[in-house]
Amino acid sequence: MENLLYEKSDSIGIITMNRPKALNALNAATLRELDSLLTAIASDSAVKAVIIRGGGEKAFVAGADITEMQSMSAMEARSFGKLGQMVFNKLENLPQPVIAAIHGFALGGGCELAMACDIRIASEKAKFGQPEVMLGVTPGFGGTQRLPRLVGKGIAKELLFVGDQIDALEAYRLGLVNRVVPVASLMEIAIAMANKIVSHAPVAVQLCKAAVNEGMDMALDSATAYEAEIFGLCFATIDQKEGMQAFVEKRKANFAGK
Ligand code: CAA
């Protein structure tokens, strides 16, 4: 891959957005690489959690690639938007939980990438924003939809219309990020969180993710009915037997992932 790095550390897959000279801006080639990588990760049962981070000192991702978009026709921009949306939907629905570790700029498509992850950990130096209106466009990779779902309609509209950057503490106050941590500890904290998730029953974690993702778009009675189905499904796993047996025997559970 030219624009991404991928490494596995135990059962954690770590994706690094790797175009630091362009502050990791998302061009079509990067999105296609991410698409292929996510397809591979989705079927890699050895990977139980994923972390996404930005390469270089300054940015998680500073948005979609403006130099590439500059000369696009309306039809080309529509296809580019659909490509980004498809890849971010795939990320959001990846079976494994995904943590965004955000150390610097997460602007435009970068904020949209972070929002497609399950959990966002920001360094104190991270900056967030949807500055697209300053370029004469709207967000195109899901930002107009995921932002209001995360922070509410009014705050989302302010961020979208005003276009200002906000710092990590403000992002935390708004519910855009889960935690703010010192920049030097960012990866250590992201890995510790991933390891904690990985130590639990993987099928249960995946089903929690599916329940939240699917259920949030349903009426409450349908969503709770869906929860009942997947709760029942857990009882067909070896890990449910092991988890409850271990509790009764006052020992740590040893999950098989089945
Ligand atoms: N696309 C392409 N190149 C980018 C880029 C982007 N989104 N963001 C930064 N770069 C490039 C710069 O052009 C520059 O390249 P050169 O060294 O070749 O000139 C390099 O990265 C470093 O950037 P700066 O010199 O600008 O660094 P800075 O520290 O002065 O500023 C910044 C940092 C505030 C993040 C600034 O780079 C910036 O405003 N970037 C654009 C942010 C933005 O508008 N993002 C939204 C894009 S639109 C979008 O994402 C649409 C969508 O939803 C699909």
C-alpha cells in the first residue's frame, strides 16, 4: 500500500493513514486502499480490534484531498463522495470494534473518518472541524449525517455553518470524542483500551456493536426486539458458557471467540 501502513500487534490491527506531507489528506487512491484493507481485516478472525491513527506529527487526517477535488466535475465529485461514504460505512460496520487515536488535525473528511469509528480518543493537541463551507462545498463523506447523530442537530449545524476548528476539550464537552489524553500517551491508552476489549468475549463485543449500529436506526420496540434476538444468540456460544462458569467458579474467563 502506498498511502496506508498496517501492522498487527497481538490481536489488534493498527492502521496508519500515511501521507504526512499532505497531512494524510484522503485522495481516491487512499480510500481504495482503505477499502481493500478493511475487507481483509473483516475476514481476519485473528484481529479482534482495530486502531486508526494518522502518520506524521501534525494530523490525523486534514480532510479529503483538495488538490484532487479542485478540478472535479459534479459527476466526478458525486462518485468521489460515494466512494468515501462506502468506505466509511464499511468501517462503521466492520465486525471488529474500531478506535480512532487522534493526535492532530481531524478536519473535514478526517473528522468524518473519526466519526465512522466506534470510539474516539483525542490527544490534548487534536483539532476538529468541518470547514467545507469555506471551500464552497458541503461535507461529502457522511459528516452532515454522523455529526448531528453524535452531538445533536443544533451543535452540528453550528459546526457545519461556522466551520471553526474546535480543540479536543471542546470536542469532549460536545460528546464528539470519548476521552482527551496527553499526546505522549495517546497510543498507549488506545492500545490499553483495545486490549481490554479484546480480553472480553469477541462475539459478544461484535454483537454489542451490531446492536447499537442497527438499533439506532430502528424504532425502539423493533430495536429492543433485535436486542432480544442477539441476546439469545449469545447463549449459543461457547463463550457464554465459559463466561458464566468462570464467574461461578470465581476465576478469570478464558474466551475462545466462539
Ligand atoms: N488536501 C490536500 N492537501 C492538504 C490538505 C487537504 N485537505 N490539507 C493540508 N494539505 C497539504 C497542504 O497543501 C500542504 O502541502 P504543501 O506543503 O505541498 O504546500 C501540506 O499539506 C501542509 O499543510 P499546510 O502548509 O497548510 O499546514 P498548516 O499547518 O499551515 O495548516 C491546516 C494546517 C490548518 C490543517 C491546513 O492545511 C488546512 O486548512 N487544510 C485543509 C483543511 C480542510 O479544509 N479540510 C476539508 C477538506 S474538504 C473535505 O474534506 C470534503 C469532504 O468532506 C469529503
